[in-house]
Amino acid sequence: MDISRGPPRVKNKQAAAIQISAEQLLREAVDRQETGVQAPTQRFADLEELHEYQGRKRREFEDYVRRNRINMNNWMRYAQWELEQKEFRRARSIFERALDVDPYHVALWIRYIEAEMKTRSINFARNLLDRAVTVLPRIDKLWYKYVYMEETLGNIPGTRQAFERWMQWEPDEAAWSAYIKLEKRYGEFDRARAIFERFTVVHPEPKNWIKWARFEAENGTSDLVREVFGHAIETLGDDFADERLFTEYARFESRLKEYERARVIYKYALDRLPRSKAANLHRAYVQFEKQFGDRSGIENVVLSKRRVQYEAEVRDNPKNYDAWFDWARLEETASDADRVRDVYERAIAQLPPSHEKKHWRRYIYIWIFYALWEELENKDVDRARQIYTECLRLIPHEKFTFAKIWLMKAQFEVRQMELTAARKTLGHAIGRCPKNKLFVGYIEMETKLFEFMRCRQLYEKLVIWNPQNCQAWIKFAELERGLEDVGRARAIYEVAVSQDGLDMPELLWKSYIDFEEEEGEYENTRKLYERLLEKTDHVKVWMTYAQFEMSIPDETEEVEAAEEEDEELEKPVSEAAKTRARAIFTRANKCMKEKELKEDRVTLLNAWKTFEHECGTAEDIEKVEKQMPRRVKRRRKLDDDSFEEYMDYLFPADDEKEAGMSKLLQMAHKWKQEQAAKQAEQEEEEE
């Protein structure tokens, strides 16, 4: 880059002193066009040569139209050429001959009419338009041409007469609107009003009535507007009325500050229109009440809207319990106890269609909400108790039950200080339809009441009823331990681990081991680990066993106390604990090697390696490193005779064995080759 030039100059973006127009550019382009590109021009020396040219062109056109009479493009090109030659009579003759061939071709009529209009043959054009709309009265384009020409000529009576002829055929809405606009342009509002009346008879859609009302609002009086809206509502009836009609009527009254009239219109419409057709109307009513009404009016509007909606939903589907929920909550906000109770009573009367629990799951909550409302909101305790009782009577407990309703009934009795009734309720539930949730809820209640003897009895019944529930055994043992009865807790654990078919035995064993370890019974904990290893050889059990051995303090070593009372020193791992943990890792490695558990063995070796890095010496770490495997890629055959690759672990011993086998195979292959060579030599000697 050349720095010596200095900064770049800014372009001058102002307008030029001499402006060049687009017309001048086009003219220069035509004048400067090259000779080879210009369109050829034909010059005639005299009139005879011109006539000869015209005769030749006419013969060509005649040949075209004779060969293909139904192709209107040939006729129109022929007529257009005659028009260019200023032969208007000949062009008119060609158009007439073409109409004889196809009198229903719209484009031909349009071209013919436009040709007469361009040559200012007004009477010919008027006659043509009259003929065209007579032959094709359903073509709106011809009528628009007709009325446009008459209005352009200032013949308003003729224009009105053409519109009247057109309206006899009952055209679409745009044609009527054009007629009304014509009368409005010339101030004939009475005529426009009469046209609107005929228009709404032919097209009685609500939007057309609204157009008429707006016209009266601009050019008439308020009484005329009300008359139009009233006539529209009466004519359309409830079946064909539209929310837009009522909305426009109410807004008109609001603009005149007739708020009571507008409110009556909104209510009248909402009472008669179905919910599906009155969403925008109700929204407009709410907006109206927010602007011109009070708080109670707005709340009544919202509540009435929701009531109608929920009534329709439950009428269509009485088993729609979600709709019943929403309706009941709505009535609760209105603080009308009779309405709330009526909705709940109607809802609980809708029993599920069958005795299947999935059909009862939503239904049962109606009873729960009903009872809670009677107790907490309506403060009617006796009625709430009756609701709980009736609900429990209604449920088919022989097939299924709901622990939630039993527990809520008991909690209700507790809130009323009726402990005996609460215990009877849960006792009856456990005796009739025992469930784990019932036991747990009953035990929680007695625990909060500090009735530990009752808790012990309930736990005994629970483990007798479901001995495979590990959580029940664990909670039972924790209760006894909390009561400082370690012997009973240990006995409970022993009975639990001896059960068959436990749902989560790993949690039970872990809890038992943690219990013995926390109690300081390390020998018992060690025995439990040994018993657990007899049942399972999972790698996590071995790792946890090793960690336990590392955490056992050595009685021969003393740990100095911390200088500060709130600070504790971390106890060092003793050599004996390291030896025991290392022995467990060795046993685990040997066990997994015998059972060929390669993935678990790798996990164990990684844990062992971490242990040696933390507590061992360099020699111990090297010893574990030598046992670490290496990953290799292998292939195996699938059931469909295809092969797939997978990653495998090759341990040092296996590696040496594989190396020995490969060497033996090489020697065997070499011996086989030697035998084949000897046999070949013998065959040559024999030959």
C-alpha cells in the first residue's frame, strides 16, 4: 500500500447540475441503435403498392381463420390489424364474424368493446355492452365495463339503469357494494338505503348487516342504526346470528354512552349464543365491564362464563372428573356454600364405569376435596366425617382399596382429638385390606404420639404380612436401636437376612453391616462380610470389605488428641489394617480370576492400585501394576454367521499362555511343511 498518496478522497454524492431523465435515456438508446439491430421498416412508393400489401395480408388472415375458425386469437389479430389500418368497418365486420363462431367468448367481447370505445364510437360500444350482458349476464367484468362507461360519460340514470338490470341477477357482494358506492358518491342516501335493504335480503350474512349499520351511523341517525340491528337480529334468529353483530351493536351503544343498553345486549347475546360461537363476544363483554362496570359485575361475568363452560363439558362427558374439579374450585372462590355442595354432590354421583382401579383414581379425589372443604372451609365436621364414611363404604375393598383415603380419615380424627376413632379406622383398614402404605402411615402416627409399644406391634404384623419387605425390617431394627435395645435390633437383622425372596437384599445387608460397625462390633462385622461373600461375589462387596478393614483402628497405636477441642486428627491407617486389606484384595483377585470375571477384576485391580498408591510402597505398587491387563481387539461369531469386533482384557498370565500356544503352533506348522517336503521327494524317486 502506497502511503504517499494520503487518505482516500470521498465521493461527491450531491445531485448533478444537469439532470438526465429516463425519457431522454430511452430516446438516445433508440436513436443510437445500430443498423443491424433496428426493426425493419417497410415503405410504400404509392397507393397501389399499399393496396397490394393490404390485400396480401388480408388473404393471409383469411387463410388463418378459414383453417382454424375456433381459434379466437386469429380473429382478434385480424381485427387488430384492420384497426391499425384505420379500416374500422372491416374490423367491425371481423368481430361480428368471430361472434357468430363463438358468441360466449368473453375476451372477444372485451376486445370488441374496447376497440369501439377507443375509436369513440359510444353508441356502438353501448349497443355492444347491451348485447354482451344479455348473452352473458353472469360475467361481472362486462357489467363493470358497462357501468364504468356510463358513469364516465356522465350518464348517471343510464348507469343506475345498468345496475338495476345487473342486480336482477343477484350478483355477489362486490357488485352490490359498487352500486351503493355509486349512490353515496352522488348523495343519494335514500336510494343507497333501499339498495342495502335489497342487499341484505339476497345476502343475509351478518357482515352485510354490519355494513348497513355502519352506513346508517355515518349518514343516518341512531334510531335508524338501532332499527337495522334489531331487524338483523330478528331476521337471522338464534340459529344464524353471529357474535360480531351483537358486538358491533353493543359498541355502538357504548359510543353513545348508553351503557345499560350495551349491557343488556351483551347479556341477551350470551344467553342465546352457544359457548363455541361466543368466545370473542364474552371477551368484549369483560372488556366492557372493566371500562364501564364495577367489580361485582366483572366477577359475575367471569363466573357466569366459566359456569356455562363447565356445564357444557360435564354435559358432554359426565365422567370428566377434571372438569368437576375445576367447577368446584370455581364455586369455592365464589363463597357460595350451596353451590359448592351442589357441584360436589353431582360429581360424586358420577360413579366410574367399572370396578377397575385405574377408573377410580381421579374419582376418589372428588371425595377427598369435598371432605377437606367441609372440614376446613365450611367448618362442618360432622358432614366431613359422613363424607369419609360414605366414601369408604362405596369403595370395593375386595378388589382394590386406596390407602390415602384411610389415612386421611385417621388424620381427620386425630385433628378432632379422637385418637380411638383414628386407631379403629387404621386397624380396620389393616385387617380388611392390608397395604404397606397403611402400615407405614399407622406407624408414623404412633411414632409421633410416642407409642413405641404400638409401633413394635405394628412392625411385627408388617413383617409377618410381608416378610420380603427389606425396608420394613430395616425400619423395625432402627426403631429398636433407637430404643437402645441392641439385642433386639441384632435379632431382627438375623431374622431378616434369613428370609427368602427379599426385594432388596443389598440394602438389608448394608444396613446390618453398618449397624455392627457403628456399634463397634468389628468381629461381627467381619463375620457378616464373610457370610455375604458366601452368597455373592460382587466386586463392590470385596471393595467395601477392604475399606472396612482399613477403617478399623489398631489398639496398639495411640493417637494424640487435637490441641483445640473442636478439631479432630485423622487417624492413620495401621500396618495391620493394610495387611488385612491387602489380603482381601488378593483373595478377591484370585476368586475373580477363577470365575473369569474380567470386568469386575479390572475394577478391583484399579481399586487395589489406588489403595497401594495411598498406603503402600513402591514395591507394592509395582506388584499390582504387573497384574494390570491390556486391552485387545477380538472377533467373535454371531448367530447369523457374521462376525463382530469387541474389546477384551488380556491379563499377564493369559498373555504368556497365549504366547506359548502361538509358539507351539509355529513349530507344528514347520513340522508339517517338512513332512510334506519329504513325501514329495519320495514320490519323485519312485517315478
